[in-house]
Amino acid sequence: MRVLGWMAENYMRVRVIEIEPKGRIVKITGKNGQGKTSAVDSLMVGLLGRKAQKDKPVRLGAKAAKIHIALGTEHVELELTRTITPEGNHTLVLQSKDGTRFTRPQEMLDALMGEGVGDPLEFMRLKPKEQAERLRKLAKVEIDFEQIAAENKADYDERAQISKEMRGLEAEALNITVQPGLPKERVDDAAIMAELSEVSANNEAERKVERERTLLENACARCSEGVAAAQRAIAQAAASVARLKEQLRKAEEDEKIAKMQATKADAQLEQAKAAYEAAPEPRYIDAAEITARLQQAQTANREIDKRERRTKIEDRARTLKRKVERLTMQMEDREATKLRALREAKLPVDGVEITEDGVLYKSIPLNQLGEAEQLRICASIFMAGDPKLRIMPIWHGEALDQDNMAMLADLCEANDFQVVMAMVDSSGKVGIVMEDGQVAAENE
């Protein structure tokens, strides 16, 4: 099916045109600003609707734009009429040759046009990545490359952060030096400390006993001095008797008192000696060995703490390493899925392949091919979509030389395609000539 004719009125620069295409390539020519591009646009907007519409679709001062298109093979099979308001609202009527109207006209037109409608020259001007994205859509590669790129970036950033932490932990673990030959379990230094506390309490009790023995020893010494003093007093008293008879009675009394005191002192002395001899001697326990063992236990426990800390750090580093490996595998799996989808894509032209960065033809980037080869491949890509309505727009046909034009005509003939082309030409002798929004001449 092809376009048998179309009429447009008040669409962009078009005042009114009525075109009946002849041949495979329909050239709409004229000077700049005369409405040739608007004429091609009117046809594509008539078929594609809002998705092909540009700003300000209605000619300035007009109330609406109207487009009428006849479609068929040899005779008219479908007719559509599209009305567009200055606000961009569309009214579409699509009917068959017997007058039957379709309830969902745009869906039917979309089905006729397929998904491959495009200007091959425009495709050639796209950047390599944009060409790859366009071709992926045509080939229906069901992979969201942007999502894959976003997920890979997120995993890459997470992996970088984890790797940084992992390297820090590994360095921290290396800086912890642990003595060799440590016991496997922590030493019970609390029991040793309890033992040392018992020894300290025992020795304190023994020091109390020793102080009591010292007090008793001092008491014995004082009693001994008292006995000696009494004996001196007896001697003095005896000497005084001879000299001081007049004081005999008193001296005798003093002697009696002194004897009594001496007797008492003797008794006290004996008691003190007995108590001293009965008092137990202090038995001190040497705490040096226990203290040394406590120090050894505490030293060992500090080293074990360091070992446990290093072990935890090393375990954390290993966990982070596994995370890094998992993230790397996720990214590699996504890349493999993407490459597999690209390899398995059913591309419309033999020799064409899609990469993440562009389109290749026989392993050569498309933009490195000659202009004629690029045109052939790009046009073939759109023609291979095999739509029911086999039409291709070209907006800047003046870029094509005679050889390219001839090759394009051969492609159209071979693939049963129709090209509607706008091109700058000042001669007025090429194609359908536009002047001030109207058809000024029709050349064979």
C-alpha cells in the first residue's frame, strides 16, 4: 500500500496543496521558506498524528489545518481526514472505500506504518550512540540499557566504597602485631587476683599478730625495768635505816610497799613472758610468684584481645571482599546479558550489528563508511521494517547527488517503497515546485 495522493490546507507554511505522487521518489522542491518542508510534514503528521507534529501546526491567521490522504495499491482503499486546531487538538476520520469508518483510526494507521518510519539522512546525522539506540528500538531489543548502566554505576560506586573500607581494614589488621605462642583461650586473671587478695588479707592478719607481740614484748621490758627500780629502792631503803633510825617505821613501810610492788612486778613479768612465749609467730606468704603470674595473665589477655580484634577485622575484610566479588559478578552478568541481547537481535540488514557505542557494518563504524554506503544501509534499515504502508520521508534531499539518488530509486523499486522528499532547488524545473505555500509547477 502507498500514498495515492494528499491534500493539505493551512498547515504550517502550506496555504493549500493537492499532490498526486508519480514514481517511486516524489520530489517537493523550491527555494527556502516556500513550504516544501511543510508539505512533507503535512503528509507525515496526517499519517502519524501528534507524535510527528511540530510547534504551531496551523498557518498564522487560519482557524484550523486540514489534511486529506488517499491510500491504496492501484485504487483508493482507505481515506483519512485530519483536522488540527491552533491549540494542537486533532480530529481524525479514517474510512474504507465503501465508506465504513474505523473506530480507532490512529491505531490502524500506526499498524499500517509500523515502527520503522524514518528519514535515512536524519539517521545518518545522529551520533553513534543515538543510532544504536534507534536501531535497538527497531530491532525490539528488550533490554533497558539505561537501567543497566544505572545499576552498574550503583554497583560500581558501592564496590568502590566497600573496596576502600576493605583495604583500610586489611591495613589496620596488618598493623596489629600479636605475640606468638599465646594460649587459645583467655587466662582467668580474676581467679589469680582473688588468690592474691586472700594472700594480702592473710598477711595483714599476721601483721596484726606481729604488732600485738611487739606490744607484749614492750610490756615485758617495762616490767623488767620496774623490778630493777624496786631493787634499787630496797637498797636505798636499807642504807637509810642505818642512817635514819628515826625514819625506820616509814622505811619499813616503804620496804613493805616496795616488796609488794616487786612481787606484783614479778607476777606481771611472768605473765608477760608467758603471753609472749604463747603468742604465735607471723607466717608471711610470698606474693611475688602470684603477682608475676597475674602480670603474665594480664599480658597474655591483652595480646589475645589484639588477636581477637585482628581476627574480627580480617573476617570483616573477607566479607567485604565477597561483596566486591558479588557486585563485580552482577555487573559482568548485566554486561553479558546486554551483549547477548545485542548478538541475538534480529537486525534488519545483514552485516549490521549494534554495540553499546554505535552501529557497525561488517565491523566498521557506520560513520566511517562512504556517504553512498551509509545511505544504502540507513534506507535499507527502515525499509526492512516491512510496513504495510511503504513510505519514507526525506527532509533534505538536496544533500543527495545523482549517484545516491539513483541508488535510492533502485532501493525503492526493489523494496516496493515510496519516498517523499523535500529539497532546495531554485530552478523550478525539478519535481513539484512550491511557492508561497502552494504548488507552482509539477515537473515530470
